[in-house]
Amino acid sequence: MKIEHLAIWVMDLEVMKDFYTLYFKGKAGPLYTNPTKKFTSYFISFEEGCRLEIMYNPNIAQNMNDTFAEQVGLIHFAISVGSRAKVNTLTERLRSANYEVIGEPRTTGDGYYESVVLDPENNRIEITI
């Protein structure tokens, strides 16, 4: 078995699509629209692994979770970039573009080398080897 895709409700579909395609080399599929349900989405594919589905519906309430206070439920997903140097480079690229780095590049206690950044809608992304 494998995880086929993860889905995130978003407030701005195009901004989020552009973020994941520009910084994480994702490839966006065609825009899917269901006018009856007021639903639109993109699937974003990466070089390997599961896809990311970003979805919009004007009737979905905003997330009330605090960005920094971790709570039960999905808290982050990790994207592997291939090397320590690439973790550092992408982290600095995102910082320079004014995205918030909430975890500096480091080796964790379980041996991962990672940083943690927030996407345009404050979802946590671990950038790892």
C-alpha cells in the first residue's frame, strides 16, 4: 500500500498552486470544477511519491487551529529534496521570498535533517533530505 494523495482545503487555489509548483517543482494537473458543489481543485504531482490535492469551496470554514500551537490531527507533511545542501538552499530561498521559517535546518534526534516552513496559508511543510 501507499499514500496516493493528501488533500488541503485552501482559500486561494491559484496562489497555492503557484507556490507548490514554483518552490517544490510540482506539476499541476488541469483545474477540476464542479459548479453544482462550488468545488474546484488541482492535483499537484511531484517527481515521485504521493500527489497533493488543493481544493477550494467558498462554503468551507477557515481553520481555527493556531499555527504554532500543535493540536491533534495532521500537523505537517514532508517533502524530500535530496540533500542537506538542497534543504538549506530551499529554506533560504523561501525565507528570502518572505515565507516564514519556523524550524531552522537541523538534524533531529531521530536522524532526519530538516527545516520547517509555512506555505502561503500557514500549513507546515518539513523540507528534508
